[in-house]
Amino acid sequence: MVKSVIPTLSESEVTPEATYLKRRDFLSTGVAGALGVTVMPSFAAGTPFEQKAAAAKTTYKIDEKLNSLEDITQYNNFYELGTGKTDPYKNADKLKTDPWSIEVGGLCAKPGKYPLEDILQPHTFEERIYRLRCVEAWSMVVPWLGFSLASLLKRFEPSSDAKYVAFHTLYDEGRPLPGQNRPVIRWPYREGLRMDEAMNPLSFMAVGLYGKTLPNQNGAPIRLVVPWKYGFKSIKSIVKIEFVKEQPKTSWNTLQPSEYGFYSNVNPKVNHPRWSQARERRIGELFKRETLMFNGYQEQVAHLYKNMDLARFI
Ligand code: MTE
């Protein structure tokens, strides 16, 4: 690992984004940059999370401008915190993430209720810079922090009968989050992936962004990020993971199957009834850009769908 020559900054003196960009500036011109490896500088002090965040390597990046921390944290879809784009930011403090645990069940050898600390403990963190494409035809570029979904799922030793994996978001009927007082969808929010999609190296569990803990409005403390699918597949604030044999029921597909499929791979040729998918608006930009097949991740994921007629699948 490359040692930093930046003097230790007091984190309170600077905004997280400014700190982050400063580190990246250094790294792009420093030794690490020259070697083609990005390594965040290490700080001796800090919580285990902070230490792992500081040691994270960038293992995937695209050559596109990052959205600002403000874009990423103040323009959100998180219906549990409200349906308006700024509601999740305004209601972020309503989501309590400590303590947190994930219930793991279904067809696996290691079911159980795991405290978040145990979930995170064995994983080193990586940074992945991915496009996020919402079915509403907007997109962003986000520097996520976390680890591969495959590395997490393997720990529970799924059986060969497990063909799909299902995820649930937090829903406490006694103490619903503000948006859960309305039946916008049938709570809890549910999503799912086919097992080979889940095991694809791009599928990611994010616990942070811009080198810091995940903000509540982005799905703290832990969320899925599946960059080649529409954003609604990237379920936030996960409390349950289940290995199943049959394709699981997912929230949007159950609510409106003609509008939202189970697969929901980004596809410029298959339109949603309300939003053409041919083009998209990158948040912060004036002009629309062409939507990329599989959101630009064709090379990594097209093989997963070679026997499917993609035109039939939203
Ligand atoms: N997860 C939950 N639990 N609830 C939601 O409303 N919205 C989805 C997805 N995950 C959503 C969710 C949608 S539609 C999108 S586009 C992305 O989160 C948005 O992620 P972001 O707010 O971090 O950009």
C-alpha cells in the first residue's frame, strides 16, 4: 500500500466531498496514479469502518465526471422517506440505523440473524465508480464504497437449489417510516436477482459513498447496487436476504407488471409507458445523452441473457 504524504486533515475542517476530492487529486498525480492503482491514504486512527474506508482501492471506474455529493444525497428515490425527490434528504434522520441486523434465510447452510458489525467484519472495502440509471430517465455517476455481493452471499453457503436471492428493506409496522404511512407500494420494499446475476462481479453491496458512511437517504447502512439494471433494483437499507428456488416477488413488478419487469436491465430500445428509455438526463447536465445498453456494462453482463429475447423484457 502506498503511504500518503498529505498531512492528516481534521475531518471537521472540510466537507466530506472536498476532503475526498483533495485525496483523489493527489492520487491521480501521485505514485499510485502512475501505477494505475488508486489507493486512499491510510490514517492510523479511526473506527474499523474509517480504517477500511481509508484503505479502499478503486477496483472499478468509468471515465466520466462524478456527480457532486449534493446531487447524490439531495436528489433521491427512497419512498420509505417520501415520494418527492428531496424528501429522503429532508427526512433522513427518521431512519435509525443503529443497531442494525440482517436476517439471512432460505436455501443456505448458514441462516441466522447477523448484526451489521458481523456482516461487515471480514470484508475489505473497495471503491466502485458506477453509473446509476433510474427508469425515470435520469442518471448519475456515484463513487460507492463497499464489497462485492458475491463475497457476502458465499459466506452463507447457498445450496445448489437456490436459483434466486430476495432482499427486503426495513419495515416496522408499529413504527413506520414517514413514507410507509401511505400504501405507495406494498411494504416492505422487495427486490431480487437471479443467482448468476447476484454472483456477477459487478453486483455490489454499498456501505458508503465518497469515502464515507452511506447517508441515510442513499440507503444506510447497507444497500444493493446493480449498475446494469434500472435503479429500482438497487434496494436500500436491507434487513433480509433470502435464498429461494422460484423467482421472488418484487415490489414494482408486483404493483405494475406491464411497466416494471423482474429483470429490468437498462435497455434504450424498450420503453416504459411514461418514459422513453432512448435518452437520459445526467443530473447536473443540460443536454440529454444516449442511453447505453446495459447502462454501458454490456461486456460484463450480456452473457447472462444470451438465451433471452431482450426486447420482451422491461
Ligand atoms: N430502495 C428502497 N428501499 N426504497 C426505494 O424507494 N428506490 C429505488 C432504489 N432503491 C428505492 C430503493 C430507485 S427507484 C432508485 S432510482 C434508486 O434507489 C435511487 O438511489 P439513490 O437515491 O441513492 O440515487
